[in-house]
Amino acid sequence: MLPIKKNYLLTLIACLFMLQLPAQNYLYTTELFGIDGSMLSGAITAGSDDVSMTYYNPAAIHKVPSQLSISLIQPTFRRFGFTKFLEDVEADAVATNIDLKSALVSFKVNLGGVNLAFLRLTRSLLTDQFNVKVTSLEGGLSTTRFFNYEYSGDDDWYGIGTNFQLGPNLYLGVSQFLSIAGFTYNNVVLLDETENGNTNRYFNNVFEADYSNLSFITKLGLMLDTDQHDLGITITTPTYARLNKGGQLYSTTSVINQGTVDLSNIIDNEISPFIKTAWELNLGYSVELNKKGKLWVNSSYHTAVSEYEMVNLEEIRPGYRWLNGSRAVWNTSLAYAHVVNEQLELSFGARTNQFAYENKPIAQGKHRNIIFDGNHVHFVLGSKLQFNRNTVLIGVDYGTIRNVPNIEDFGRLESAGVLSPNLTELKKTNLSILLTYGFIIDQLRRRSR
């Protein structure tokens, strides 16, 4: 029989991984940040010696030696789209993009016995871009079908954090961030039928929007730090105290049928929507299995965001409302690190990412962003190389969509029906090369005195 303590540990790990709830969501990232954060699937709420603890759990800042960490070139390969978007076309319509992750800079200093950590990071929340264009000619009938979809956004965070010791093994931490978030959402549907040079049927629906917010986010962390077992809790507030919000919205529908021209849904206006985010609770546990190995487990819960109105253009288009909202999300991650020798550490991690957005019906006079996403699973392999007072980390992060709930609801995409699309073969994968460099700055500070 296992000892009682080990029974409790196994029960905790099992509970964390069973409590996974399908959910809708569009503002939670699949990407992670910092040295250990990226290599260990973000399962470091219980603390590590990474400066990005400012983001994961500020209560663990005391574990970090004074250092500077910089993310270098990190190429990312993405494949997104539908393998067969148009039902009568066999061509592969999945798009492949090569991109670079944004840089991360973090450093920590100790001033008069006070730990201060600084962090600048970019959260690439969404980069889903997909378009397909097919032109056919049969007899005198020329048909062009075009579909374009883009939903992308970046969220730049600038933060400072510190922590305080409450007892022999208990720490409290706080981080304050400024968030600068910007999003783009575009959707174009075009059908053009020309017979013997004359327009037989024409349909063009365009919706283009970009919007941004500048606001604040606060993180509170608590950590129990013992020799073998560590336990961490982090609470992240929704965005608040918005200093700025703005954007642009353009929408129009053009229809030509048997010579009759109809223009509707015409909107071209500056807007000032706000982006609501959820409360987030992270619970993490880590244990040193032996002198060579350490295990991390983490579970995070994002509260629901009640449906809210982003834009009400009543004066321009009577009854027009742009709505958003999301259900609760529960994510889990597990990681293991093994010390090979003083210079090399290898790690492996896996995490779920519960997007599973459920598109709601589009009512007359209302608009919603259509999300092509679902539940994700990610796997990370990493290596940490240490020499002198320097650290180099290199690894790979592979993620894929593992199921697309409520796929039939994607058919509710306004106006896409004129193209007879096939919306049952959504594919989404990405592969990122992780590379980060860090060096300890305590010695440099001492020499400068």
C-alpha cells in the first residue's frame, strides 16, 4: 500500500486532470512565456528560478537570482484552414504561414533587500488567416467564389512585480501590468456569376473591423515553498481602468440580381468598443522526485464572461448590435525536468487548451465574431544549457486542434451559405522553435560598486 502522503498527491493530480470542461472562448492564448514557462508547458505556478515568475506567480520572485533574460528569434510554423472548404472542389485549402514570435525581455534586481522583477511580453492571442478563391468556366458561364477570414491580435504586457515573506515558508506576491491589446477581424464572401459577359448574379458581403484597448491587469500570488514540495496559487484580475479604446468598423453587402442593384448593411465608422476578459485562478504543485528529477502539475480556471455589447450603432443602422462573451474554461498542464549534469537539463511538458468556442446563432440586426477553433493539446520538448552564469534554452512546442465541438454551428456564418462551403474539416497545427538567453547580473552589479 502507498503511504498516505503519496495517496493524497496522486489524488490531487488525478482531480486536476479530470476537471476539464468543454468551453467557448477566444481570448486565451495557446502560447507561453519565459524560460521555464515555455519549456514546462506553463505548469510553474508553484515557482521556478525564471524571471517570468512576474507573470506566472509573483510570490515566487524570491527564488529568482538577479538576472536578465531575452527571447531571441523564435520561428513559428502554422497550418490553418479547411482541407476541403468548397464541397465540389478537391483542392487543399489549408494555409501554411511562417512567422516569428515576439520578443520577451525580463530582469530582476534586489534593491535594499526588496525583490523587484520587470517583464515585457507579447501574447499572440490569435493568428487565424484563411482564404480560398476558385474560378470556373463552363460554356459561357464564368463563376468566381471567394472566401476570406482573418482573426488575429496581439496583447503587449508591461509589468513590475515583487513579493513579501509572510512566514518561514510562505510568500505573498503582486504584479501590476499595463495591457495594450489590439485585434483585427475580417470576413469577406464573394460570389460572381457572369454569362456571356453579362452579370448573372453577384453577391459581396464584407465585414472589416479593428479595435484596441489600453488597460490594467493585476496578479496576486501565494506560495508555500518547502525543500521538496511547493504549492502556488495565482489570481489574475480582468482588465480594468481602461485608459483608451478605439477602432474602425466597415461593413457592406452588395447584391446584383437580374440587373437590380441592392446595397445594404453599410457601416463605415470609428468605434470605441471595450474588450472584457475573465478572472483567472491558477493552482500549481511541484515535487522533487529525487536529486535529478522534478515534476510540475498545474490547473487553471477562467471564469465566464457574460454576454456584453461591444458596439451599438443604433444611429447609423437601427437595431445593429455587436455582441461578445464566453463560457468558463478549465485548462491543465503537466511537466517533468531531469538534470543530466551541471550543464544540461532536459524537460518534457504537455498541456490542454480548451478553446472550444460555440458559435451562437446570428439574429437579425446583430453581429458576432465567428471563431474557427476548438480544444487544443500541446507537447513541449526542451533543453536548458548552463555555463558560467549564463543560461541558453532551446526547444520545440507542437500544438494541434484535437476536436471541434459544435462544428455544425459554423454553418451559421452569415452569408457563407451562398458558397456551399464544407465546414467539417477544420485543421489547425503549429510548431514553434523556442530560444531564450539569460544571464545572472548579481556579479556585474557588485563589480560596478
